[in-house]
Amino acid sequence: MNCVRKHLSRIKGGRLAAACAPARVVTLTISDVPGDDPSVIASGPTVPDATTCAQAVAILQRYGIVVPGAIMSLLEQGALETPKPGDARFDGHEVHLIATPRQSLEAAAQAAREAGIAAHILSDEMEGESRDVGKVHAALARAVARTGEPFAKPCVILSGGETTVTVKKLAEGVPRGRGGRAGEFCLGLAQALQGEARVWGLAADTDGIDGVEDNAGAFVEPATLERAQAQGMKIDDFLARNDSYAFFSALGGLVVTGPTHTNVNDFRALLVLP
């Protein structure tokens, strides 16, 4: 997506900086992407772009995306090429990362340590299906809770990154669920934890909006599955229709912060107590 839109935009892919030449440009950037690559953040309007028109064409063809014929023709001719590394128009420019996913995790870890709880950051670049990432986190938390390995209790386990929700195809007449990747992570987490005692979890999008809903994410507690079952809710059904919002809303388990007006990707925390 970044590759394609860089070649279709008048400002992305380094074109904004090129338009500023010969002025010196200083970029202050907030990262919302795994790896903090400035050429990917906001599609890199002020930094050189190493991708090509040919790559953009290949992406469009691979996913069967139809664009106007005139646009495709320009891409195929290389007429929409972006400024590349080594272009003199970027000489003397500076790029500063002023907020990153790693910094948010380090701040949370520091808060936990100040409260007397050990904190461990797994990664700020985790990707994959949200529910599956939730299950992996659950397996780690269960190991810590039951064996004290690989981390001693009590502890907080932190991770960030940008997971994915693959929306399932439903039978005709079945309403599609609501919720974003943080909520779906928590569904997978709760399902795999199976009510593990002394383990709590939280996942939220740092912009305060999980997908397009009014919540930032959700939280899981040892009694989550038991409380759901008492209300006649089967977590497998909610996972099948990607309906994390309804599940956690019924349990009072939504995390609602309101928009934070910034974004350093997803935030996840697991608390394991003795």
C-alpha cells in the first residue's frame, strides 16, 4: 500500500521535501509502523523512496486492483517515479524520531518497575493474526504462572507492533461483528488462557480507537470466560464473526480512553501475579 500510494501522491515518497528544495528540511516523526522506517511512516513525504513504479505495478496486478488506465500507463512508463536515495535535494536534511512504539513500552516498563514489579518487553514489532498473537501471549503467560519460566513472578510482559484481523466470510443473514485488532487479540488471549488464575491482560491501540469503534481495546481477567459462560456467551462464536466489541462490552471489559491524538501502534500488557 505504501509503495503504491507513494507513486500516486504529490507529497508522499519524498516529493514534499523535493518541492521544498533548496530549503533544508528537518523532519520530526511519530512512528506508527513496525521497525520505525521513516520512508514508511506516513509514506515518507520528506525522505527518499527506494521503491519503484515497476514494484507498484506488480503490487496492483498481484492483488487485482483496478486503477484508471491513464494512471496505470504512467506507472508502466515510469513517469510517476519518486525521488531516490542519493538525490541531491535531500542533502543536509535531518530526520528525528520523537515518539516510537518502543518508547511507549519502555515507559510502561518503568512504571511497573517503580511499582515493584519486574517488566519484560518482548518486541515492538510483532505482527500476525491478532487472535493467534493472543494465543502465543497466553501460552507464555501460562508458563510463567505455572513454572516461573522464562520469567519470575510477579511480572508484567509487554509487547507492541501491528497485528491483523482477517474478517471471516459469514453465512447469508448472519450479522458481521464489530471490533478491531486489540479486541480480537484479547479474544484469542482469553480463549487460550482458559481462566488461568493470577493472569490479567490488556490490549489497546495507542490512538484510542480500536478499528472504527469508540474503545481503545479490551482487558481480560481470570474470570472472563466464566462470566461469559454465565451469560450464555460462547467465545468461539464471537471469534467466528470477529465480534470482540460485543463480547467485551457485555462483560464491561472494554478499554475506553477517547482519542489520544497520536499513534505509536498497538500496546499489550500481561500481568502475572504469584
